Amino acid sequence: MGKIGRNELCHCGSGKKYKKCCESKERTGGQYSRVLIVTVVGAMLAALIAGILSFNRDTSIGAGGQVWSVEHNHYHEAEHNHAH
């Protein structure tokens, strides 16, 4: 369907001119869609940044005060000293 003129009959069948009927609803809907898209994209970027930053956190200390052992590739109790 081509672009409808403001003074043409509205495509919804109301018998009113487009400018007095659906024009404002369609414009508002377009603005709402843009706001929604910007919001969703912003949330996705925030989640991506949070995910990237989580990889940069210090993972050497685990739950319960455990310490990551590079040699053994697992956590050890912090107070134990595992010498190999």
C-alpha cells in the first residue's frame, strides 16, 4: 500500500480524513516502536558489558574462602598449603 495523503479518506474505513483519524495513532506507534527498540538494544548492550566484565573479575578466591590452584586446576581451602 502506498503512502496515504493526509486529506484522503482513512484506510481504516471510518469515512474520516486520514489526518483526523489514524495519522496520530500511527505516528505515536512508530515513536513507541523506536523507543522500545532503543530500550531493548540498550539492555542487550548492558548485559553484554556485564558479561565481559564478569570475565575480568578476580576468580582466584572462590566460595567459602577457597583459593584457586593454577597447578591443580581447582580450588583448595585457603588455610591449607598444598606444596608439590
